[in-house]
Amino acid sequence: MGKKEKLSPEEQAKLDKQKRKEKAKKDKQERKKNKKGLKRTLGETMSELKKVRWPTIPHAVKQTGVVLGVVVIFSIVLFGIDQGLGALYRLLTRGL
């Protein structure tokens, strides 16, 4: 009873065809489900973007100026450190 009966090639082909049909049906349902998920996700994203408090133009310009100022200051500091270490290296390699 626990042994599986061997199927004839015709029966095996029929069983394989049935399994392929079931798999195709399941795949189709998954694709349909994914489309609904994508549509819902995009809808939720748009809803959240409407809730965002966007900065005004003057505020954005001011923040951009602050960022650029900080970048310039750090660039000057790093340039100074580089020049100082370069001078120290030249001094050590050429001798005192």
C-alpha cells in the first residue's frame, strides 16, 4: 500500500500537463496580486508626499547657502592641513 504505482507514459504526461496548468494559473494570480500591490504602494506614496511640508524658496536658498559655507570652510581647513603635512614631509625627507 505504501508503494507508489508506476504510471504509464500517457498518464504521466497527463499528470505533468495538469501540474503545468495549475502552476500557470497560480503564476497568473501572483502577477495580478503584484499589480494590485504596486498600484496600492504608489497610491500610498503619493498620499504621503501630499502630507510633506515642503520648504519655501527663501528657506531652501538659505539652507543651501549654509551648506556651501560649511563646505568652503572645511575645504580651507583640509587644504591647510594638507599643505602643513606636505611641508613637514618635505622637511623630513630633505633633512633638517
